[in-house]
Amino acid sequence: EAQVTQNPRYLITVTGKKLTVTCSQNMNHEYMSWYRQDPGLGLRQIYYSMNVEVTDKGDVPEGYKVSRKEKRNFPLILESPSPNQTSLYFCASSPDRGRVYTFGSGTRLTVV
Amino acid sequence: KQEVTQIPAALSVPEGENLVLNCSFTDSAIYNLQWFRQDPGKGLTSLLLIQSSQREQTSGRLNASLDKSSGRSTLYIAASQPGDSATYLCAVNPGGSQGNLIFGKGTKLSVKP
């Protein structure tokens, strides 16, 4: 089944403890991106990647890092999480920027 | 800066009604526009994608239209069913960007049996 898989689905962590949210797609898509969804603010892009080793900032990149060493994987790294990064995170992929996007099921992160 | 607005924020209708969800955007220079559905606790499912050169797209009971010059898109749902209850999101892919979808805040639809 064609899909975008995120792990974990739920995570509670403490301020400052480094964490990684994984994202993997099995559709050989070149384009991948990360969004966060917050009440009243909607979905906002954090980072995106046009292909392997090609990444760039979205609208809200502060406090996040990404890497794209393989085409299928695009992990989101929080080096020192803070409570304002408590949010619902989505990974998405597409064959290219002009095609239909497939979203993962989301990761609900709570930073205390 | 591109902004996307969806009206109404919430809508409740009886089963069987035809309904229209609205999406407006401030900059008409877009690459394409997508409509998504989001169920509680789940991810987004793409419903329809309209390229900037297109006027409408249809899939089953869904029809999406695009009027770039006026900065508007509508999602028409025919013969609504309780299973259509979800939040519907409109997302614009701005022209010249690298694929940064700009989302509206959504319309939460409830279809009563």
C-alpha cells in the first residue's frame, strides 16, 4: 500500500531532551515536507526537501532540523525541544511540487 | 504574502443536502490548489487538485471549481452523507515557491442523519 509512515504517533517528552520523529514513504516521491498544525493557526510548513541532500526552510523552521540522506526517509529532529513545540506534526510527500500530496497520520508531540 | 481563508468555519446540514464550501486566497498567482479532508485524529486525505490552468475538477459527488482572477475556489458536495462529516481544508501552492502549501484553517462539516 502506498503510504507515508510517521513514528511515533504520540510522544511526551521533557524540555531539552533531543528527539527525532521519523518519516518514510514507499512511493519513490522526490518531494517531502514537514508541517505542524496548531489550533487557530492551521497547518504551517517547517522544512521541505526537493530531493536527496536538498532541503530548505519553510515558514516556521526555528528549533528544527531535517536531513534527507535517502529518498524514502525525511526525519524531523528537535535538538532541544521546548513547550512551544507542542503540536501535531505531519509529514507529506509528492512526486513533485505540482502533484497530489500524500500525508502521514500525524505525530502528536507534547513537551513538558 | 499569500493568505487563504475558508468560510464558514463550521457547517451543520441534514443528510441529503447539497452544500458548498468556500475558499479564498489573496494572491492570484498560484501554481495549483488542493482540497483535503481531515478526520479527527487522522492525517489529511487529498480530495481534488486543480491546476492553475483548470476551471474545475470532479470526483464522484465532489466538484471543485477555481476562479484565479477573483481568488476563489469552491468545493461542492452533492447529496451529503453522515460519512462526509470531517474538516475540509483548502491549500494553495503559490506560484514561484518550492512547494510550500498555504492552508486555510478549514471548514468543519457535520452531516446529521
